[in-house]
Amino acid sequence: MSPGDERNDGLFGGSVETRTRLPEGEGGGDDVYGVPRRSTRSGRTSSRGLVTVVGVVVLLIAAIAFANRGDGEDDTASADPKKPTTTSTSPTGKKPVDGKTAGIATGFAKSEQGAQSAAANFAVPLGSAEMFDKSKRDDILRAVMAPQSVPKFQAELDKAYTAPFFKNVGLNEDGSTPNGYQFVSRTTPIGTKITDFSDDKATVEVWCSGLLGLAGEKSTKPVTNSWFTMTMELAWIDGDWKAVTHTQKSGPAPVPGDDRASNSDEIAKAVEGYGGFTYAR
């Protein structure tokens, strides 16, 4: 995914507080000081009276709820704002964009939300296997970069994607995949954060997870996982967000789990069988 770094660190790449109440006097009915409790007749009578009162209250609440059901419409105006409603888990925010250029989402909203969505979508193709193909790479750059930034990035990447680099990631010298192998280079946005925003400019950080390697029985460059954060500077140009420049740094990386590593065939089939997403929020 990234020239010069097999770890994919290159150019592109309320809490709820729970309280537990312990039973009073766990010593077989004793009180907190260990003194046995005495059961009295008056105590039993009082308990029965309390049960009766509670039962009446429950019945009254049920009757009121039944009478106020209305016609089934959701009356959220009078609902307690602290309590969940039928719309508590409904999707929020802008709807995903429906435009595409070179297979990449376009037409983002001119808002912080739209800028974050744009940055997340740009991170995916910039860290894809298509970047290793000159013609596809140029198409990606023209789709996601600001026009004035395209020539600069084309020149820089042409110098980076060279025969030695291709060989370093397991590819042929021309960037093609050896017969019998599946080349994997994928970037998955985990989250985004706005660090600066104005009417026509935005800076967005995109936390990503990446895959890079060659899947195959005798591969010496197995597919590995890496974590990194991309920082993109965006500009509002001709009614859409475009990337002007960006930087990248490693992490934050979680502690690796104890999952069994899949074999090359499983990885290859997963890459072929699972497509990507259009990210929007």
C-alpha cells in the first residue's frame, strides 16, 4: 500500500457505572452486626399490606397506559427526553452520496460531516491495489485530489512505485502480480476526526487499518495488518471536497488478538469475495 514500507506506513495508506448492593447480613438472616432478626406477627401483617398496595398501583398504571394508547402514533413531544424512544436507534446524519467518479464516491456535503465522509472515502482508493498500476493510479489521483495537486502527486508517486519497490512487496518488476498469487492492498477507515474547518477548507484525520501482502502457497510476503492515521487537508472546489495534501503516521495500534492466522487461500478468497464500502456519516 505504501512505497518503501511493508507495514503500510507510506505515502498513502457515557460510560455506565454499575453498582452492586450486597444482601444485608449474609449470615442467614442476621443483620449487619450479626444479631439474628426476630420475625413478628406485626411485621408479616405490614408486608402483606405493602404487597397489596403495590399490586393496586401496578393495576392503576396498566389501566392508565391502556386508556392513553391513542391511535398508535408516536407522541415524542411529551416523552421523557432521558428515556429511549422508537427513534433512538434510527440512522442520523446525511444520506450516503450517490455520485461516483472513477468508481470513487463524490458529491459530499459542504459541512464537517461531508468533509469527514470525503476523507474516509479518499483513504480507501489511495491505499488500494490499484495504486500499483500507473493508469489506475492517475485516475484515482484525478478523482480525489485538487486539480493543482495532481501533477505534484503524479510525479512523486511515479518515482516511488519503481521496480525495486514492486519486488519488495512481492510483485513483478512491472507491478503485475505473479501467476498463482493474489496481491492484497486494502485500507479500511476506522474513524474520522475534524481538526480544523472553515467555509471552504477542512483538515481531517482518518484512523485506518490496512492489509498488504501477497497471498499464495509459497509467498514470502504474506498478507499483514497495520494501523495508521492519515491527515488530509481538503478544499471545497467546484461543489465538492478535494484533497490538497496529506501526511501519515503510524498507529494508534491495538494489542493483537489471539486469532488464528488464515492461510493464503482463505485470504485470497476473502479479498475476491468481499467488496468495499462507500463511507458516509
